[in-house]
Amino acid sequence: MSRKSTNTKIAGALIGKKIVITRPNHQANSLVKLLESSGAVPILLPTIEINPNVASSELDAELNALGSYDWVVFTSVNGVKIFFDRLRQLGLEEVPLSRLKFACIGPSTKSALESYGIRVDVMPDSYIAEALLQALLDRDVSGQRILLARADSARPVLRKGLEAAGAIVREVPIYRTIPVKYDREYLKDLLAQSNAITFTSSSTVKHFLDSLGDPSYLPQSLCVACIGPITADTAKELGLRVDVVANVYTVEGLVKAIEKWFVEYS
């Protein structure tokens, strides 16, 4: 098969395919647009909502002491938005941030930081916490004060790795993920009419299964797609079959991986 005909098949692989999106609605727009541009029919099924900890005295105390840190580290777009929104609410917009160094987990988080005028000093090539940890360790952070602004359910690998390297780490839960519940029969009917389901974080997997119950309710014909290996590992640990894991851990990489799967297995 020629390269041109292969590309044509991939380009049309998702036409008419119904693809379920489990991430929060306010974060789904980029994935919806990518799927629609590929001819797919996105179905919004948010399994989590984001609840900012804006009333947290712990968060406010660290924002007021921001000048005492060497690094601020973000692992999500949600964390960036809530962090800077709270700075503004506290009247701390004029706090000098130029002396701080900023690290983030991937390109979407980097873009969010740049929208606030922040230059990102560290972003790993692979968009997982382990790679972000290594990128920070390569900068020799021993003795440096690091603020981690993250979800309350974040994995401890980043904090523990930095502390083991001698960094002084303060991890502040800047938001919580709240489960969205669905009727089981509704889910079973929806999945039976769908061609694929996407998961973009471990929490979307966990709370989806909270509603579905038994993973065996997933139709065998349904493609289960995960944005990266951490999400895929969670899905497998909870008994889900995983068909697709994106090589590039972004929504763009996820859509490309789903397209390739449908070309190969449809």
C-alpha cells in the first residue's frame, strides 16, 4: 500500500464513529474539535468535575509566601488556572514572579502558563510525572524550595522523588476531583451505541467504573483508548481492557492513536 493511500485511510478512519469523552466538560473542547475535524461524533460523558480549593488557608498561606520559593511546579492546566485566579483574588498580581523558576508536565500546561506571561524553565519530553521528576533532578534541586500546586489525588512520585534528592517540597492541594455519577443502565445503553471511549486521567477511569460497576459490561467491540501509560495502567489494574495507548501523551496524540487503531482493526 502506498504512503498516500495509507494516509487517506487514516484521515477517514473516524468518520461517523461515536467516541465518548470522559474528561470534564470545560476541558473537553480541544478533544471535541479534533474528533469533529476527523469526522467523528463526540459524546460528552464527564466522569469528574474540578472543584477548586479556593477557600484553602493552606493555599493562601503559600501564595503569600511565594517569594520564598525557588520553583513552582504544575502538572495540569487546572492547577495553573486556579493558582493564578487565586493570586488575583488575593490581590497578589504584583508579586514578582520573574525570580521564580517554573516547571510543568506538558505542552498544554506550558501554554496555560505562557498565557499568564510565565516563561517555563523545565518541561520533559515525555508528559508524565516520572519524566518531570527526572527533568527537575537534572537541574540539581538539592536544598531548593519547591511548591507543587496539584490535585488532592495526585500520585506522590513527584514529591517523594524531589524530597529524596534533597529538595524542600511543599505540596498544596489546589483542587479536588469530584465524581459524576451515572445510572448503570444508561451507561450500558450508551456504550452499546458507541465505537470508542477515551480516558485522559486515572481519575476519569476510576469514577467511570464507580458508575459502571463491572468492567465486563463494556462491549467487546468498543475501543478503549487512554492518553498515556499511567492512565492505561490504572484502567488495567481496575479490570478494563485497553486497546489504545497514545505514544504522545496529548489529546492530539490520542486522536492519532485512535485513528490508527480503527485503520488496523475495523
